[in-house]
Amino acid sequence: MTRSCATAESAFLHGHSADEAMDLLSRALEIGVRFKASGDMYRDRADPRTLRDALLVPLPHRPMPTREVIGRFEMDVLPYCKNEASPRFMGFADTGSDVAALVGELLSVLVQQNLINQSFDSPTATFVEICVLRWMRELLGYPVADVAEVSSVWDVGGIVTSGGTMSNAVAMMLAREHHDPGTAAAGVRPERAGCVLVPEGIGHYSVRASLSWLGLGDRVVPVPTSGFRYDLSALRRVLRERSDEVAGVVAYAGDSRTQTIERLRAVSDLVREFSPGSWLHADACWGLAAALHHGLRGRLAGIETFDSITVDPHKVLNVPYSLSALLVREPQSLRSITSYADLIMQEEWAFGQVTPFLGSKPWWSLKLWMLMLRHGREGLHQIIERRSATLRSFTDAVDAQPSLVRLHEPDLFALAFMYVPPGEISTPADVVRLNLINEEIHDRLLEERSWFFHQFGLPDAHGVISRGAVLRPLRFVAGNPGTTDDHIRQAVARVVELGDLISGRRA
Ligand SMILES: *Cc1c(COP(=O)(O)O)cnc(C)c1O
């Protein structure tokens, strides 16, 4: 008995005893936790060619003990890894700093359920996933069926996916099937495929990319915006002119640049009036945060009338990469994109049937289940409240500097701002120079490994510097629970110092 157990155990652990396995896994945990807690944003930097030459090596002939492999990782790989848990990392949300979520991620790796089917691959995991999807539906104002009414994956009203990009792609697939039913079987009929409206200049690339992945080609119609939201009269005009042709309309509850929340109710009313047959999709990758907060929830009013909603918990809840969900108002709408194979998913609880692009499917939802239980509604509100407070501190610190200018009023947790030296910015050449200064600030901060802000092109929609000009601001996101007022003061001071140096105001 003992013997057969031991044999089974070591076979199971590929040549390691259970004690050795525990040792190695504990070592991995120690390295990972120390890494997150180190405070460094990058321990080291090197140019890509140096890293390429160090890492692209032939596969060794001889085996290497696991402990040595770990050592190799610590020496050659880890020092150059980005640490989002460092409070110096201010450009995105911090992923994976919630301990309950990390525990969920680790356990999902260790227990290896496969969400493709319920019967033998994930007896309980499927229902944990459904539970989390129902929690999110409720937070966003979608109806939640009685438990007794849930008898298959088509009663759930959502799927868990790898990220916002995949969720948006599935939403576009639903728009396609809704506009020209049967396309999945018959193939795309170009003259009937319609178009998708997006707000100009602020959209996420995933919508345009998905339409091409789905064989629809470039069918995005950008509608003019004002202040990072749809210009509603322009939207009304386009909807009127192209009413029958519009397959889908996408609105952002927190766009990926300034996290501005759309006037969702107004957009929904216009679409229902002028193009009632089109699929209305809300990208709430960031906006999910507002749903968790008592004071911000009102900004999402109307989202519950949308046909589908993308949420990205890995952007707003400190859960590790990756986790997203696509929620649909009418659960049965997922029937139009169902695929079936008797090989592995001939059962009503098989998420494999309603999750396009994926076969075997990791248990991504466990980390969110653990995080939500850990915090409860009140704790989730507190997480978002803390972000709001951090954002207010940052905004105040920017406002206190005469040479810093912010480009918008923040809606959620992002602030795009620029260093602007004294003197007039009027000609295009002035704008080019201003952008160059801010690009150099960004690069120097990264080079010296002091602070990270994200940078991208952003039209000056509010006319703060030069209306319509494409600017290259720095973008702060209040996503890191470790960011203190002290960090904010130091980071802002360093931006001003570098700006002064680069623009020649300081020797
Ligand atoms: C990040 C983001 C996406 C894409 O999400 P991934 O999780 O990176 O795939 C889509 N839309 C918006 C608005 C985003 O901010």
C-alpha cells in the first residue's frame, strides 16, 4: 500500500518526491513574492539585442536539475522583468497585487481543471465560473436568472475570456450574426455585412482587428467625437444616413487613453431610435471599476440596455493576467455563435461550446472568485475608493506645478498631462517641439528606472494646448495600491526637473 502510493506519487511528480516538489515550488513562491515586494520597477535594463543574444541559445543536450533551471531564470531573465507591483510603475493598473487573487491563480494552476466541459473536466470549476459571471452581471445591472432556471451554458449570459481583445472579438461576432443571421454557416456576404460605428480617435484597436479576423474586412466607421465621447449630433446623423447598414455600435465606458466614460444612455437611446436592429456593445474594460463603487456607479447609467459588455478584471482589480469576460443581456444570444463537437463537449454545461477561438480552457475565473469573496461588496468599493483618492492626489500635484498641464478632467483613474515650458504654443512647429520634450522626459524616466508613465498620441480634444493637435502626453493611472502621496510628489517633481533640463530652463 505504502509502496504503491510512493510509486504513484513520484510518477505523478516526474521524478521528484513530494517533498522535493514542495521545496521547489516554495522556492518559486519565495522568488516571486520577493520580486513583487522589492520596490524596484526594473532591477536592470538592457537593449533588446543584448537580451536577444543572451537568451536565444540552443537547447542543451543534457538534462538540468530543476533547481539549476530556477537559478538560470533568476540570473538571466528575472532581473530585466517589469515589476508592476512597484509603486514606481504608474502607467497602467497593477496586476496581481491582491493576495487572494494570487492564491486563486496558483491553485488554478495546481488543480488544472479544463473549462471546455463540466462533466469530467471541471465538475465544480464550471459553476464557480458561472457564479462569478452572475456577480458581474448583477453589478452591471443585467438581469440575473433564478438559480433553478440555469440549466445550461445558454442560460448564463456570459463567457470568461483571455482578455478584452477576445471579449470584443466575440461581441463583433455576435454583431455579425445578429445583422446577417447564418453568416457563421454560409460565410460572409460582403453586400450584407454592414458596418460598425466607433468613436473617432479614442477606439481600441481590438474592434477593427476583430472585424478583419472575422472575415468582415475593414468595416469600421469612425464617428466624430467631442471631449473623448461621441459627438451625439454626428452620431445621430450617421445612424440616420446608414440606419439599415449599421451592424454594430461600440461605446467606451472608460476608453484606453483617458478612461473617459461615454454618455451611455444617450448613445443607447439614439441607436434604438435610428438603427434599432444594430448590436450595441459597451467596452467597459476599465468601466467595471465604476460598477463597484457606490459613488461612481451612476456614471454607467444605461449600460444595462446594451446588448453586450466587455469587462477586464485584470485592469481594475489587481488580479493577475489574464481575465476578461463578455456579458450578454440576452443569455440565449450566445446560441448564434455556438460550436459543437461530440469529441469532448456533448453536454449542456460545456463552456467550450460558447467560447469561440478556444478549446482547452484554463480556470481563469478562480482568482476573481477568491478576490470577490475576500473583499465582499464593501471591500470592492474600498479598492476603487482608494484609487479615486490616489488619482485626486496626483491631479492636485499636477495642478500645483505651473509647468504641468492636464489634458482632461479625469472620469476614472487616468490622467494625461504634459510638461509645457513658458511661451506660446501656436504653430505646428511649437507642438512638435513640445511633443519631443515630453517624449524625452518619458524615455529618460525609463532609462533611469525612476518612474514609468505610459505615452501615446492623443488629440487635444479640449483645446488645452492647441485644439485638435495630436499631443504626446504622459499618462498616469492610479492602479497601484502601493502608490503614496510621497511617491506622487517625487514623481511629479522629477518630471518637472527633467522638463526644465531638456527645455533648457535648468543647466
Ligand atoms: C485594454 C483594453 C482592451 C483590450 O484588453 P486586453 O485585456 O489587453 O486584451 C480593450 N478595450 C479597452 C478599452 C481597453 O482598455
